[in-house]
Amino acid sequence: MSFNIALSGISAAQKDLNTTANNIANVNTVGFKESRAEFADVYANSIFANSKTTVGGGVTTSQVAQQFHQGSMQFTSNALDMAINGGGFFVTSSEVGSQDMSFTRAGAFKVDGNNYLVNSSGHFLQTFPVDKDGNSTSVSLTTTKPVQIPDTAGQPQKTNDVGIQMNLNAAEETLDPANFDPTKPETFNNSTSVTIYDSLGEPQILTTYFVRPPEAAHNGESNWVAFYAVDGKQVDIAGPVATYGRDTTGDGTADATGNAENASGWKGSVLSFNDTGTYTGSDPAVIQTEELGVGGANVLGPGTDGTQTLTLNFNNPTQYSSAFEVTELSQDGTTVGRLTNVEVGADGLINASYSNGSTVALARVALARFSNEQGLTQVGNTSWKASLDSGPALAGEANSGTFGGIRSSALEQSNVDLTTELVDLISAQRNFQANSRTLEVNNTLQQTVLQIR
């Protein structure tokens, strides 16, 4: 009996040593959770035995329990490295479309050859689908899927509308629009440019020139003429030539008409302001260019949509006695965007930024939690699977409810305390030695008994 007790003690000490050694070996393993060997005494008794004099039967290992407390954060320069600050596990699958889920705290993800986010084992990070605004459309493990990061963003979109907001200096000298020449700065007062796109995504430069005509103030209003060019080539305003009233006699009323056209027939538009510098409208009321293709301005390349036109929207411009200043330039076209950056928010939303200035919400990182984390089954590579003891996986979004937030450019280090493990190692060694000594004493006593004659 005593031999068995001593042997159970040695076995338990060995299990303790193995557990401690495994913890020490994984002290630098990302997402590793330390284990603790838990023991119970062995005791057997019957209804006719005297429990007061019964000796226990030794010790047994009841469980090697993993400890899921938070590990410290290690910050990196890789935006795809992720750490969970709080509860929850990343969800991974071995194949695209597979429902065989594994769960891990190791967030060292990277992009594979097909632009999917995977871990070092090649398992795919599972995410919730989102709409264009980044809102999750479903929060269920059955609807999760791997996230793929596109190299490009969408198709080119030609520019249709251009927005301009500016202040025109009321103290500028007057110039004759008939003399306007974009190659001669002395023939116009100010200019501003914005990049627009044709139907193939090719960038073009739209330049707007402003000319303050003479004697264009009457009835408390003053006027400016705006001319337009794409890549330096003349672009006329559609429709008849715009006009403005001229006060040549100085009596405050219009007695002549000025044309928004230069000597070579370059047609512009007229912008009008009242005596407080507020914008009152334009001629034409809707400023739209002629077609930019061969049949019109002929400023677009071959293969593009030649019927493209531009609508110029002057958004509450002003005419104050202060310097010319552009406060807004906008247009609704885009070119093909190339991937420039990937960001992961604290709520798990993965955003991709592209060279055309667009930002696309791709997916939201799925997290899972369990009623009993210690019931999870280890499968290696710092991953676990659900079991009957752990209960089913409960899915959710990061930074909501009991789920922790996601820290991008960070990794959760092993939660092993090396100092504590070294102390436990010494304790287990002493325990092993003591049980070995018990076995040795039992052997000596048995030898003594056998030698009695």
C-alpha cells in the first residue's frame, strides 16, 4: 500500500514538473495561456471500516487547468497584428467556407497569396459581414466568413459635378473679358484648379479663371465672369453666350450689356453678387459645360465617354474686400484606387484605404466567448475547440457587452509569470525528491521484513 502511495506522489510530482516545464517553454508564445496542475487525494472507505484510522491512498491528478487571465500587450508596427483587451477569442477556420471553427487569443495575422487574412497556421480569420457604412449585417458564427482585402477599389467614376466655394476680392482691378487669355496672367484676376476624372479614370485638371469686368456694377450688384479649361484647353459653357448689365453712365442702372466671351469665342459664365457681397445667382442659372469629347471641347482621350459634361456648382461664394481665397473644392469622380493602408478599429471594423482617397469597410472581426473557458479542448498552435464542458460558442462584436476591445498593432503575450514558474519548479522538484525518499524507506522496511528469521 505504501509503495502505491509513494508512486502516486512521484507521478503527481512528475505531472507538476511537466506542467511547469511547458509553461516555461512557452513564456514567449503569443496568446499562450499557462496551465496549472490540480491534484486531489485518494481515499477509499466502506460502511464497516473505521474512518478514524483509515489512511488515504495517495494523490491523483484531477485536472491540468488552463488559466485564461489577460496577458500583457506587446506593441508592433504591423496593423494586422491584433490583441484582445478583455474577454473573447478570435475565430478561425481551416478552409474558406468551413464551419469547423477554432478559437485563439494569438492575433498575429498576415495576408496570404489570395489576400485573405490568415494566422501562422494558414487558418482564416472569421469576420461578420458589414454594409457600406460599416454596420454589421449579422452577428452569428454561421454567417462569418474569411476577409479578403482587395488590391483595388471599385471601377472608375467620371466626374459630373464640381463644387467650388471661394471669396472674390471686391477691390480687384477691372479687366475686359474680351481680352482673356489663360497664357497671360494679366488678363484675368484669379484662378483655381481641381482634378477631375474621365470615364476611364484618367485624371484631368479643370481650371476656373475669374475676370472682374469693367462697369459691371449696377442696381447694387456686381458681376464676375468665369472661364473654364481642362488641361489648358478651352471648354465653353453650353447654351447661348451669358451676359451681364453694364452701367456706363454711372447712374446706377444698366444701360449696356457685356458678354461673357473673349475675342476668340471662349464662352464663360457670369456670377452676380449684391452690395453685401452675397451670391445672388449666375447666368446661365445652371452652369454646365459643353460635351468634353470630340464633338465638343475635344479634351478627352480616345475610348472615353465623349458625352461627359461638367456641372459647376458655386456653393455660396462671397465677394468681400479681402484676398481671393478658395475654401472648398470638390468633385464626384474617382479613379481606380490602389491599396495604401489597412486599419482595424477597437470595435473590430476592418477599413481599407486606397490611393483614390476612398475608404472601404471590409468586415468586422468576429469574437466568441464561452460559459466555461477551462472546458475548451486544446488543439495546438495556441488554439482551442468548443466541447461539452465549455458550452457552445457565443458570438459577438468587440467592445460590446462582455467582449473586450481589439488593439491593432499589438499582440497579447503569454500570461506566464516566469518568476512564479521557477519557484513552482523548485517546489515540484522537492516534492519529487520527498516522494522518492518515501519509496526508498518503504523498500528498506520491506528488506528488513524479508530478512527476519
